[in-house]
Amino acid sequence: FIESHHTYEDLEPIFGGFVLLGTAKEKGYKIILMTSRTFGTKEVTAQWLQRYSVAYDELFYTKNKAKAIRIMNERGNPKIASLIDDLPVNFEGLPKGVTGISWEQPWNEDYYPKARYNFDNMQVEIKLNTVSPWVNFWTGK
């Protein structure tokens, strides 16, 4: 199922993710998208990203995001400081100094820090732990 490029053609985008990427791009951050999709999905993935005008600088295909980040950080600047992903398993083995932030989903409710889009406040928010409040992702307020 996940090996077929057709699996990815009609995926609905996560609106808050677009807001996060667009804001990061406006603030001058370099955006590297990492996907565990197979390289055989390259064309359909590029078309999907273009169709939804996703802001990014580079796209990598890798089954081990932590290892890819470690290699990229060893090779030079700018260093990757965080990985935002919906699967906390991808945070295992992250290099020292790289923060794993889970995008809020039902399957990762116990993992912190986590990010989400708050439609009421119209902003991306972050929650550092179970007792901290949700705050603006960029300002911390």
C-alpha cells in the first residue's frame, strides 16, 4: 500500500503544517522536508508539494531521519536544530542539540514537546510538557 505512488496522490494537507512552514520561511529558516516515502514516489510527491504551494528548500527521502540529520549536521552549516514529525519513533537517535517536536495527532498524545495549529487563535502553538500551557510557537507567549 505505502509503496504505491497512488497512495500519496490524494492525501489531504495538514493546514497548520502549511502555516508553520510558511512562517518559518518568512522568518528566514531553511526548510528541509524529510520523508520516509520510497524514492519511487518522487514525482507524485513533487507534484503534491507544488499543487499545495508548500514552502521548502530541500526534499530528502530517508528511512532514518535521525541518521540523516546527524550526517547533515556533521557536514556543515546551517545545522538542523529541530525535527517536527507526527511519529515520535523518528526522534530516536537524534543528535545532541536537535529537538524532536511531535505534530499533535491521536497516536502521539503522550509525546512532548508537541505542536499544533489552534484554529481559534489562528496560530501555531507548542506545548513543552503535560503541565505547561499551549503557547505561540514563535514567541512562547
